Amino acid sequence: MKAAAFDIGGTSIKYGVLNHQGEIIYKSKTATKANEGGMAIIDRVTKLAAYLQEQYELSGIAVSTAGQIDKQNGTVIHATDALPGYTGLNIKQELQTVFDLPVVVDNDVNCAALGEYWQGAAQGFDDFLCMTLGTGIGGAIIIDGQVYNGAAYSAGEFGHMTLYPGGEDCLCGDQGCYEQYASSRALEQRAANDFRKGITLPDLFAEAKRGNQDAEKVIDQWVGDVALGLKTLVHIFNPSLIVIGGGVSEQGSYLRDKLQTNVNACIMPSFQRALEIRFAQNENDANLQGAVYQLMQT
């Protein structure tokens, strides 16, 4: 089996060809050009899939994408303004109109979680949570090795838990949402306000690791807010594993240990014994792998 996999984000479309063992035979990326609208994005994916079909004789197409996705029908239930004209598109139908191949479509964080389950940090865990810390915060709930979708295929919107009632305005229309305080974008804003304007997150962490206490203070305050959200999730789901993805996961044990310590400090002792926090291993490859994993289940 060889399948084409696509990971559609607001900035780029990552794509590749994978075999039944999750090995990536080929991968590349191209600009999303989201400003051209949703159908232009799908047209771009269709052309790329046609090229890959010529080269590899595909047996299916798997799509990981930003947005809330009706996995059953392959429809975008909701997407933010980062992908204009995307809400309502039936990606599965558009691709099956062109290709006589099975097609699966799911949310990118769900795919990342399944990619880590199949080939990464969550191997051996049938029940776990996955959370990505990026511009926003995305989440996925894995139960018995399957994504828990919720009644409207929208479960896992961890970023919109209320952390501070009446707090900062969020793009969802509410105030005080978790992602306004615990996303990597929120950390960048804290660093600009409290440490040094324009500093990048890699440089902020480098300063802290060199012993700069002001840099470490900014990170510790942010970690505290990340831990508050995780406290709620731990007490609801009682997971044995939480996998954290996003760019901050590159900070390795320095950040992972801070998170584990802060979460343990605010959850009940009976929950501490079962819980492990790990960082995602496969970065963007997990999205491609998780999409193909779902294709193989159909």
C-alpha cells in the first residue's frame, strides 16, 4: 500500500507518500496561499495528488487539516479566518470526484495524536490526551486507540476552556480562554512585554538555560498557566499519558520537567501516580502518519 497524505495549514500544505508501515517514502511542502480561498486550496491538493498518483500508483488519499472536521462525510464544519472560504467544503467529495480512490479527512490534531500512537511518543498507550501548543491550542482525546469525536465531531477544543473568567478577548468571541495564556503565541507576547521586545522563543529558552533569571521567570509564569489547564483535563479524564506537541516541544527535558512538576503540584496525589507527560516525537510527520493510519482503518 502506498497512500498520499496531506497536512493543510494556514501557511503551508505538507504532503508525502507513505507505506503501510508508516514510513515516509517522499515528502515536500508548498504554500497554502489561503487568501485565494478554500476551493483554490483543494484545487492545489488535487493537482499534487494527481502528480503523486502518476509517480506512485496510490491506493488512497489521507488528509489532515486545520478546522473542525466531520470525519464521516469529510466536510469542514468550521474553520477560522486563517482559511477563508473553507467552512462548508466537502474535501472528501471533491477529491473522490477526481480520483477513484478511498479518501479520509480529519482534524490535524486528531491526526497528530494517531500518528504519535502509531509511530511516536504514545506507542503502547490506548488511552491518552494530545495537546498542541502553537498559535492556538488544539487537543485530541484517544480512547481505546480511537479518536473521541464528540456529538458534532468537535471534541478536544482544549484551547477554549475558560482559564480566567472575564480575561483577555479570544477569537472565539469569549474571554479568558486557555489559549490566550498558554499557547506559544501567548508566551511570545509575555516575553515581548516582560523580557525583551522581539525575542524569539528559541532565544528566550536559550537565555533561561544559560541562567538568565528574568527569562526563566517569564517561562515559569507561562508554564504555570499551561499546568492550570492540564489540571482540569487530568481531573476529568484521569489519563496515564499526555502528549504535548508544537514548536515548544523542541525544548526537551528542560520544559517537560517543568510541566510535569507544575502539573503534579496542582493535581490530587491519586492522579499523580498514573500520569506521564511526554513531548511529541514526530513533529509534522505525525499528522501525515495519523491521516494514513485512519485510511488503513477504513
